[in-house]
Amino acid sequence: MAIPLDEDELEKIRMKKMMELQRKAAEEEEKKRREAEKAAALRIILTPEARQRLANLRLVRRELVEQLEEQLIRLAQAGRIAIPITDDVLKEILKKLDSERRREIRIIRK
């Protein structure tokens, strides 16, 4: 048997739910705005071929691509890299990142 709620309690619940929905909508809008700014910056920083390479790589290694994009944007804003970054330059950057990430494992048998 449900306990009946008075109008004040119902209104408090409604207001709480409305505030939660507004907060979620604001967070989603902020996320979309940041993504749009990031995409615009990458259009300036990368050539179309390099952007396509990152899009393909994102399917497999999303975290790596997101970190790389953020780093490229910071470096471009600081003026520390030549713009635009071509596909060949991006390949070299990715090779360096991959080689830094991997450790060499040697097995010695005696």
C-alpha cells in the first residue's frame, strides 16, 4: 500500500527532477560545444589526410587519439609545432608514441 504524498512533497520531487534534467542538459550542451571547438582546431592543425588517419585510428585506440588531439592543440596554441601537420608527420608522431609505449622484453635461456 502506497503512502499518499501531499502536494508540497510532490512539488519538491518535481523540482528536484527538473533541476537534474536541466543540469544534464547543460552538461551535454557544454560537451557538444567543447567537441565543436576541438574539431575546428583540428581542421586548422591537421591536413585532411591526417584527420582521416586519426579518425581511422580512433576506431581502434580511442584513448590514444583523444590524448594526441589534446596535445596537438596545446602545442599549436603555444606555437611549438608547424601547422598544418601532414599525414607523414602524423605517422612519425604515432611511431614515436608507439615505440615509447612498448617495452622491449628479452627472454634469456640458460
